[in-house]
Amino acid sequence: MSANLVAHKVGKRAYDIMLLNASASKASSSVIRIAAIGDIHCWETAVNHIRPLFASVNLEADILLLAGDITTAGTPREAEVFCHELSDVKIPIVAVLGNHDCEENQEEEIARTLQRHNITVLDGDSTKLEIKGKTVGIAGVKGFCGGFDKYAVEPFGELALKSFVYASLREANKLELAMNSLDTDYRVILLHYSPIRDTVVGESLELWPFLGSSALVRPIDTLGANVVVHAHAHYGSPRGTTKTGIPVFNVARTVIHRYLVYELESDDRLGGQ
């Protein structure tokens, strides 16, 4: 793919791996710039702490993606503070929730809070944006645990274990339905949990089954996408690819430190399929 990734002020490891284009991202008539970050973990007293992170996003991107864990303790008040911190962002914002956003079982109210502030929240559905004469389809779902490839947890044995695995499979099915609804020039996948093992490398091996599930990558590779972003793996790796070559980026704030910008260009082709 010819799309470029521009990483701003990232740590050395992320910089070395992720910086595909050394120059700053520039607006053009054809390039669509997608900013992405996750694991902001806003807290109730975070006023004026998060706002500087997005001070330049209106100039550097056309779309902002939030890959979950918007809050720390999963309260609507934290979500309200977060929205206040993003009040200067004028480009379209699309989000999925993360596990922290579910901590107090108030994820529906958190989603409503975000939506009241013009942030589109996806949970097994999709949205279409028209940017620079092209359509960008974004399919989003939180995702869930389960592990990867031949080491993925199987739904065998105790009912509790089966329920754990089935929760992951339901998220994958929701993602497939969302992707099937898109007929756009570009297709972007927004997750919280990782769909591949590459981007959790760096985390303790014992945690891998709880950082994502390869069930999520099956519809991605089958139906195709231009790029996938997720978060959740705070100490994982910044970049990987699916088996069909679709780029996957771990945009956890602890990994990239500041949002990255991925560029979709006019000659990009849909990966996968």
C-alpha cells in the first residue's frame, strides 16, 4: 500500500518502527489523513490536561479515531470531562469503548455522553464519512479477549469458559456485520482489543489471551480493509499486519504517546479478500 504513517513525538521504539514518512503530514486534495489514539484514560480532574494532546489535530488530520478506554473508572462524569477537553476539535470524531469504560456498567450512558458532544460511537455498526470527494467507511467494535491463532482459548469445558469464548465470538460477528454494511472507497477498522498477536508483543506472555482475539481478524481478512487500529496493549508493539497484509496499528497512548496520522492515498487498494 502507498499510504504513509506519520508519527509525532513518539518514543524511540515506536519511532523506529512506525515512522514511514519522515516529513510532517501535509494536507492535499487527495490524501485523507486519519489521526488515531486510544487509552486516554480521562479522569474527573483532568481539566486542561488532555486538551493540549489534540491542539494541532484540526490541522494535521481529517478524521480522529478514538480506540477505547476513554475513561479511567468508567463513569459518565469522566466522559463529560473528556468531551470538554476535546471541544476544540472540529474534524469528525469516531470512537469505540474499551474495557475501562465498562467498569461501572455505565457504558451506555458514556456512549450517550459522547454522542451528545458529536462523537460517533460504534459498537458493531459503521459510519460513512465523505472527505475530499471520497467516502471513508469505519466499522467499529470493542472486541474482547480470547488469545491468538493456535493458542486461542477454545469453548470447551466449564460453562464459564464457554461464556468467555462466546463473548469474543459475538464481538467478531458484530464486526463482520458492520463491515458488510460498508460500500465505500476506503474501509477502516476501529477496535479496542487487538486482532493479531504482533501488536501485543512486549506484553507479558501471561496477558496475551486477555489483550485480544484472532477471531476479530477473520472478517477483516475475509472482507478486506485499508487499515486497522486498536489499543489496550499498553506495552505492546506499535505495528503488525494480518495474514493478508493489512496494516494493524496499536495506538495505545503509552505506545505512541501522541496520536499518529495514517494517510489514505488515491491509489490505495483494499487489503485482504
